[in-house]
Amino acid sequence: MEKENSVIKSQARTPMDVPQEVMSKDSAYTHVSEAFTIIVGQEKNVSVYNIVAKSFINQTNAKGYHERILNDGYPAVLVQNENSMFRIIIAAFQSKEEAEKKLELLKKTFPTAWILARK
């Protein structure tokens, strides 16, 4: 069991396991720019700048968290990027400035939240 947990931890990735070349540091908030496909949710709840509450490698875990966030009242959308990472988007904005303002507020509830700019 201990060996299995060690293997899982070594393979686990965090939301920021993204190549440096896709990171943008053109403002006070670092954000990631990537293409993604909607798995569960509505297109109207995604935009150019999206706030991601959490990311997952495992689709089952992502769907479970997505369901929990929906039950909490967020217009959550489950998306998948080209590297098969699942992201839970909880807010979407047309401008980076709006996203940054909302991110500051959402970090109280979701400390690891970050901005995903849609390619």
C-alpha cells in the first residue's frame, strides 16, 4: 500500500504542471493559455479568460469535483486540454482585468484557483 501511494504521488500533477512557454506573466497574475474541449457544461459558461478551481488527471475524480461545485451553486464546466488534463472552470470573463478581480475574491474559497486563457 505504501509503495502504491508513493507511485501515485510521483505521477500526480498539479494545476501548474504546464510548460513554461505557455505561461503568461504580462500582469500581476500569472495565467496559462491553452486550447480545451468542453466535456460537461455549457459553452455560455466559458470565455476568453476562465478561472479554474482545480485540475485533475483522472476523469472520474474531475467529474466528482465538478458535481460538488455545481451543487455549491457555481456554473462549473468540466473541460479537457490537449494533454488530457481535466480542468474545472468556475467563472468566465471576456477581459483579463475582470478575471483578475474575480480571481482575487475566489482565492478565499479556492486558494489554488488560477486563470486559464482560451487559445
